Amino acid sequence: MEKRWKSVMVFIDTHIAVWLYNNSMEKFSSEGRNALEINDIFISPACALELEYLYEIGKINRRSGAILELLADLIGLGIDDISFAELVKSATNEKWTRDPFDRMIVAHAKKRGAILITADRVIKKNYKKTVL
């Protein structure tokens, strides 16, 4: 049975931001599309930093700012404000990965009690409030 996410905070991870930027909606489940369509969508500032990192190493061809600006216009994407100290403190509890971006993105979603849209299997295994 498909879950219908209503009135919840929804975060997307970095991979999902790239998919949305590339208009790859076919990659989402109906549950994921539903979550995107009926909720306000946010990213962690860690996601913005990871996008820039991916640009710098040649994995994507647009800078973080360009991607986030387009997604803000297209889907109303917001960057959720959280203190860096609070984010790092929460991320220190995410010992299931060595990836600092994943640690911060998941910790941020947890702090907000948010659904996290992700294609990452390791994240899905370690954070139960995920959809694709």
C-alpha cells in the first residue's frame, strides 16, 4: 500500500537534487512523486556544499547555486536553516557511514523529523523515514 505524505517536512538528498535538476521524474516511485508534489521540499546546507564539491570534481556540470536557484523556481526548494554546531553535534551520532555529507544530511532530516527522499540504499537502511 502506498503511503501518502501529508503535512510533513520533506528533505531531498544531493542525488535527488541532481535528478530533479535534470527533470528525471521517471526515476521516482509514485510514493516519492506524491511526497514531492504535496509538500514543501527542503535540503540541508550540507547538500548545497556537496553539490558544489561534485561540480569541482567534475561529477556534475553546474555549480551548486545554479542548481538550487532553478529548483527554488521550479519546485519552491528551500534550504532549511540549522546551526552548524547543532548539525555537527547530531551528525556525530551517525556512525553507519564515513561520508560526512550523508551523515549531515541524515542528521538534519532526523532533527526535523522529516521524510528524506533518497536513492541511497545505505541511507535507507539506516534512516527509516525514506522514500524514493
